[in-house]
Amino acid sequence: MKSPATFTRRQWLSRVGQTTAAGVALLSVPGLARAAAGQVVVIGGGFGGATAARYIKQRNPAIQVTLVEPSRTFYTCPFTNLYLAGLRTFEQQGHGFDDLRAAGITVVHDVATAVDTTGKKVTLSQGQVLPYDKLLLSPGIDFRWGALQGYDQAAAELAPHAWKAGDQTRLLKRQLDAMRDGGTFVMVAPENPFRCPPGPYERVSMVAHYLKQNKPKSKILILDAKDAFSKQGLFQDGWKKHYGDLIEWVPMSKDGKVVRVDAKNLSVETEFGQIHKADVLNVIPPQKAGAIAEKAGVTNASGWVPIKPDTFESELVADVYVVGDATIASPMPKSGFVANTQGKVAAAAIVNALAGKPAAQASFANTCYSLIAPDYGISVGHLYGVAQGKIVEASGGVSPKEADATFRKLEAQYGEAWYKAITRDIWGTRA
């Protein structure tokens, strides 16, 4: 794995500004088509799908855009860790679709159950059939139930994953609140690839903050299927500074990989037979693309979706575009910011394709903020382009290791500002 660069404070502040601006106003490219019409169906109202729907309609209002999303309120995974820490309410995670409707997008709250890519139509659970000229999928993730022995949907009701925002998030919060002082919070962290690479480690940070304030005799154990993780040095420095020995991380090479879960007894077993007992057990299981991607025939043997990097059209099925966590888009991570920028690239490509024009030059950005303590933030940011048919990293790195308390507080504030900006960009709502 390529070691991330570490920027000076001045370089990093400049880079954060560039990537944030790129994510919110990406692809302001002159000459894009605006006169053509067509029918576009978007499945998934999250960071990627809602973005794509908005930007397709914005680029050519004559295109009929239909967004299919089961939930009337979309709850974001980013910032749910702050809810676990008691720093936000769950309601603050929710975003509605009225602003998208006001933009001229037809929003249908239903589940897409089938995709006919030959006849170009999508069937919904209530029987409605939606024809399309172009289809965009932003299905997020599903779990490989049973890939981790003993962990299935029933087990998740006892040992929640909370890796999709909703009932599972609330369940994990209730378990934390009920945990005894002196108990052990055990997290099972997955191998790559998975949604939000820094997410497990921010979660641990926020759980540590909660425990330090409310249950100071407690401990956290991370059992990891990897030997390295995103922003590792920055996380571990922050843990030491704020939480001392409260957090223990066990990498794969030191028997951190869990092979079996006993959810009823809140215990796990590692590769070499070690049993670990938890008071609260958070299992983040292996993942794959959301189910509708497989039904549409755009996943490969990996369970993820190969795409054409300049447009995010499926490599396997024509006129189907896929963005967000479901895609194979390395070196870009599976993050909300990335889904937002991919949605904008795909939107531009779809509008041009419907007008018979080639795709514009694609570029992408990602900035990911993580909170270690309420006034202690860290970040990673990158810019990406396309070269020789592949997505390549143009520049990027992590926030400076030697930063002082003022800088870390600023990064925490930047993270909050980022969330407000990106959710407004997508759903038109205030965080």
C-alpha cells in the first residue's frame, strides 16, 4: 500500500480548500450539452444517486429524471459516530427529498426489484415499471452474510454492525448506553475493501470519548483483519493523547482476524483460537455491492462493479452507470465525498451521451475528516484523474502529524463545515 504523504500546515490548508471546492462544484466544464432530452432513472438516493439526479437535471432540465429511493428520509453514515458519542442527535443525520422535487426531479419512494437491461426498464415492488434511456445505480453496500462464520442478519440484532445508518445505529447506541462501567466494547474490523476505510477507527474514537465521559473504567478492543488502516499514525497519536490505554488495536499479524462470531454469548474467536468476550460487540462484516447491482448484471466475481473510469458506465452492461461504494474505483476510497464527485462525473457523461457528445475530461476529489475528540480532527485528501484508461492519484496526503491543538480544532470545525456543505449540495437541506 502506498504510504500517504504528510503535508505542512500551510500546504494542507491549501489542499483541503482545493478538494472541498472540487467536491462541491466539480466539473464546471464549458460546452456541456443542455438541449437534448431523454429519460434517466436513478436508483438510490444517497450521496451518489441524489447528486447524480440533481446534476443531470441541472445540466439539462429537459431530461426526465426519476429518483427511486425507499426511504422518505435518508440517514447518512457520515457523522453517525458523533451520534454514538452523544455529540449529535440521530435526527440530525436525516435528509429529505423535497428540494430535489422542487428542482423538477420525480422522486418515487419504493424498492427497485428488477432491471431489464435489454428492454431498458426498471420494475418496482409496487408494480410500477420505469422505462429509461440511461440508468444510474447508486446502491451502496450489502453484507456477505455468513462469510464470517456465525454472523448473519439474526446475529446482527445482538451484535450490530451499524454500517448502514438506521435501526442498527440506534441499537448500537442503546447497547452503549446500557453497558456497565468497566465493560469491554469489542469491534471486529473487516478486511479491504469496505465502506469508509477510516470509519471503524473514528467510531472507536467516538466510543472512547463517550466511555471516558460516562463509563471511565471500560475498555475498547479492536480485532482487525488488516495490518494497517487509513490515517493510522494520526489515529494512534490521537488515541494516546486523549485516551491513554483505553483502546487496544490487534492487527491481523498478531491474531486480530476474527473467524467466528457467537452473537448470543457476545464472543468472537480469532484464527488461532483465542476467544474474546464483549459487553458490547460491534461486528463490521465483509461487504459487496448493493443487491440491485447484481440483479442488473453489473457485478463481477468480486461482488463489486467494474466501471469505465472516464464516465462510470458499467464495463459489463451498456447504458447503465454505477457510482459510489458499489464500484471498483481504486485508488479512490469508498466514501461519501467520492460518491458525490463520481455522481457529478456520471451526470455530465449521461447528459453528453444523450446529446450524442463525448464525455468531458473526468476529474475527482476526496476529503475525509475524522474526529478523534470533540476538538481534535484529522483528515486525508486526494485529487484524481484518468490516464491510460485508469483512475490515478494526482496529489494528496494526510494532515500534518506535528500539528498543534489549534490546527486539530480547526480540522474538527472543517469536518462539520464539510458535512453541512455536502448535504446541502446533495439534498438541499441544512445539517
